[in-house]
Amino acid sequence: MNMQLTGSRGGLMKPVLTCGLVWLAASQVTYATVIYRETFGNASGSAAAFSSVGWQWVIGNSNGTANIGTTLTGGIYNIASTSGSPINLDNINAGSSASQEKGYISRSANGAFAYPYRRVAGWTEEYSVDRDAWNVDSINFYMSASATSGIFQVLLRIHPDVGSDQWVVSDQQFSVPSGSLNTWLQKTLDFTTADWRSIGFVPPTTDGTGSFPAPGALLSNLPAGDITAFGFFSPPNNSKDAILRMDTYEINVSPVPEPGTFAMLLFGSVMLWVVGKKRR
């Protein structure tokens, strides 16, 4: 049967089919999803190491080297075993399979240690974001703190197509009002407008090795390449007794449209214009 889109039926079918093409193309361009979520689950009843959720942390020394977090006395940074925020969300592409109801990153208040006076990095390598396939829209996390001096910045490692890996830190710093320890606030880094600073970070293999200087100059653009590690950077502050917490770290993305999607969108738009012109 040869069905031609002519007459009144054809006049109706053409805009319907064209609108369908435009909708299909637009839906491919705009849908977004959470590609990574870590809830830092810990139902053990006691503090756990970062490695229990597939993360690691290091602390900078005054000479520009770094110490590995797991070797430090006192366990100032750990995964707490009480309720964070929000609760009962599923991990996505994250290694931890523990209960999501309890657990979060915690920096304990302990005046006997000088850790708050030194920069800290925490990150994971358990997932990579292919930026040829995905546009990163935002990175979200929840935080609380007992003082405004508690600060988080987003830390990334970029693996370029050519050259060596490069670590960067968001220029935007995140804090909460003083006395917000029991109030979890969501923080969002808008990836589409974020500014970044280079940092000559080289994770240590043993204490007193590697490189952990302060963040450098602003970059004109975020380097191209996949994101092969991500987490947080915390600069030194003057409140050694401040408590700092983080929970539910998420990366939100939308797909990079295929060239055919743009062609479909353009064709559908042109057809709508032609049909509209003919009907006039």
C-alpha cells in the first residue's frame, strides 16, 4: 500500500511527524542524569577508613610534600557511622555497598593536632567520566560545619589525549554559616560556568613524598580529557577545633549529542517552517 501524505490527512500528518522528529532530537540533547553518587555508607558502629568506600586522603606538609592519611595518628579524617544527609539514596558507579542510611566524611575537632592548619585532599579513582560522551553539568555534595572556616573545593584529575595528567581545583569555595554542624546544606558547583586553578599535586607513595603545593593561577579553560579522579580540596584554616563534614557526592551529566541529532533537529525545524509557510 502506497500511503501518500496528501490532502487533509497529509496536511495533518506532516506537522505531526515533523514535531515528533523535533521532540525526539530535543529529548536526546536535553536529558540529564546522575552518573556518579557516593553516599559514604558506614553501618559498622565506629569510624572507618576512607578506603572502606574506595576513597583516599592526604595532607600537605610545610615543605610542599604530603603524608598519606591512613598513616596519620588520630584518624582526623574518617567515615563516620552516624546518619548523614540525605539518607537511603543508592550509590551509583561507586564501590561502597554499605548501608546508605549512616555514614559521611568527617573531620574531627581535635586541638592536639595541627591538621586543620594544613591543606587536605580527598578523592577517588573508582570511576572515570568520558567527556567525549558526557557533558558534566554540575557536581553536588552536602556539607555541615561548626565554623565558617571549614571550606571545601572540588578537586579533579584530567587525563588529556596528549600529555600528562593534570590536577585542578575549583576556584569557588564552599562553606556554611557558623553553627551549622547539625544542618546539612547542599552545595552545587555549576560545571558550565566554573573557574579552575591548576595545582601541582602528586599523591605521595610514602609519607613525606609527592607534591602538594597551594593552588596556582586561574586557568583560561578546563583542560580537555576524561575526568579520572575527583573529590575535594580543603585549604588551611585557623580553626583547629572546627568540625567539617561532607556527604552524598554526586556528578550530574547530560549526553554529548551525536552529529545526527543536530541534523535531525535542524531538518525538523526546517520542515515545520515549510509546512507553516504553505498553510499560510
